[in-house]
Amino acid sequence: MAIFSAATILETKELVDGYGFRLPLNSDMIHKVGQWMANERLCCPFFTFKMIVSEELWIELSGTEAVKSLIESDVVGLIRSRDFPTMDVLQATYEAVTGTG
């Protein structure tokens, strides 16, 4: 199960400097979020990442005003459209960007 998909984004909330995303609370998802954050920080050091685990699981992405606008257009826009890319599309994009394809 992907982190950002129609099945996993249970709720979205706007923050002062970003957005929060509630995900299913289970050990597998917590592990995936940790891996995603570790990888995503390498390409997007302008994000501030926060994982909150209590009675719910939340990812918070934040940063400057420009970063918040980026999150809103790229991540929140995708979530609202429910038009998530397939793994094949994501893999092809990754290979094109990194030159590993």
C-alpha cells in the first residue's frame, strides 16, 4: 500500500506553514512513512517532515510560504483530484529524473 493513495489519505488539514495528512494507523504504514521521509528529505530538503503517532497517524509537511504553496498545488491538489499516479508512472519518473532508466 502506497503512502499517498485514495485508500490511505483519510483526512487532510491545513497548518499555518503546511499540511497534515492522516493515514491508517498500523505498523506497516508507520514503517513506510519513516522510509518515505528518509528518502524524500534527500530530494526535498526544503520540507520539514513530522510524523505523529498516537491514537492516529499523521504526516505533517511544512516549510516557508513558498513550500506551503508547493504542497498545496502538488500534494493536496493530487489528493483532492484522487488521480494518483501508478507505480509504473512513478518508477518511470524517478528513472528519468535520476538517469537510472
